[in-house]
Amino acid sequence: MTGVRLANRYELLERLGEGAFGVVHRAHDRTLDRDVAVKLITARTLDAEARERMLREARAAAALNHPHIVAVYDSGEDQGRP
């Protein structure tokens, strides 16, 4: 997916790794002009409960502030994909 632009904001530059539920890419945030990590969920469809759980987890992670924990700056969907 290198070269793909998400939400007209994040341009995927390279795949960094993957786990059971998603793939992480190095991307460039065109709005803030900085490189970021973007995690794309690999599940093609998620029910409302799974989407709500993901949003809760993103909010919980965004509330953390520690030098050894990745900061969460954004959460959302692109073309219906979380």
C-alpha cells in the first residue's frame, strides 16, 4: 500500500510490521508535515461493538503520556475502513 493516501492526510511510505489485527506503516502527515506511524486494521468488516471497543482503546492510549509509550494523535476511518 505504499504511496496510498488516507483521509487525504496520511501518505503511506513503508510497511513497518504487522500483528494479529493490523499492519503498521511509516507515513507522512501532510497536514502537520511530519512522519508518523499509522496502524491499519486488517479486518475487512467490524461490527458496531468492535468499532466502539477500538475507539475506547484509542482514547485510553491517547490519555497516556510517557517517553516509552507511543503517543496517539488521531483515530478514524478512510472509505469505511478503521
